[in-house]
Amino acid sequence: MTFAEPLLVRRRGLPWNWNALRTDSVDARFLAAAIRHYVGHPEHRAAIGSQAEYRRLIAALAAV
């Protein structure tokens, strides 16, 4: 997955490619559903990465 503004991305660990995020360890259906959710609900994007947002996202995706 490439991203538009690499300077806004926090990196941890060894880089695979400086212009791409690794997604091979993520369930593709979950990733697609999360992206679709945040496209439709941009107000939740600022909280991405927090435990509270993760719990809210899981609950929102389970309700769909």
C-alpha cells in the first residue's frame, strides 16, 4: 500500500520500502473494511492508533 504523504507516517522496525506500508501480516478483508469505514467516517481518523478507537472500530465493523 503506498501513501501520499510519507513524512506523516511513523515507522517502527526495519523498513521494507520507504514508500509503502507492509500489509502481509494483516487480514485483507479487515484492512479493506477499515479503509472503507474511515473513508465514510473521516471524523474518526484522528483517533486511529488508540486503543479506544480500535475497540470502537471493531464494534462498528461487527455491526455491519
